[in-house]
Amino acid sequence: MILLEISSGWESFFQLIGVLLIFLFVLVITYFTTKWIAGYQKGAMYNKNIKVIETFRVNNNKFIQIIQIGEKYLAISVCKDTINVLTELTEEQLTWRPSEEEKPAAKTPNFQEIFEKLKGKFPGK
């Protein structure tokens, strides 16, 4: 009877280890899948002909945007179901004029940098 209790204890222990290993495997697969998808989307959106220069929220579902399409600048209104062209702008009409010297290298903060900023805001134990 004691032997059965010991063997069922070991079975429970090995089942727990097995579940933990499966859980860790799923976490690792999720991490790499997320990294791969993020890299794919970043590559798909890099160096395209359409750029959003500025967005202004008018209402919950209504925005005015200044976009660049090729060499043209357009002011558009974006609503829930429609997009309308308001006017075409020249580069001189913009207060912000893009130039290659002004454009900083797009650096997205990594998780470590965000975590360090948040860690500094909370008192330590």
C-alpha cells in the first residue's frame, strides 16, 4: 500500500514536470513566432510610397490626416466608413518639412529599455 502511494507520487511529479516542459515549449514557440511576425510586418511597411505625416482626431471615429503619396501631400478626412480627399498641399504649406538630414533613424525601444523606465518609477522593496 505504501509502495502504491510512492509510485503515484512519482507519477504525479513526472506529470507536473511534463506539463511544465510543454508550457515552456509553448512560450518559446510564441516568443519566436511573435518576433518573426514583427520582423515580417516591419519589412513589409519599410520604404513604401505612402506615409502618414500627421493625424488629428476630430471625434471618436473621425480624423484629419496629412499623408504623403509619392511626392504629393494630401489632407484627407478618415471616418468610420469613408475616406475623403480634402485638399492637396504643397511642401511649403507644411510647417514640418521632411528632409533626409532631419529624419532620425527610427529606433523602437526594446522591452529592456521600457522595463528599466518603468522600474525606476516604482519604489523598490
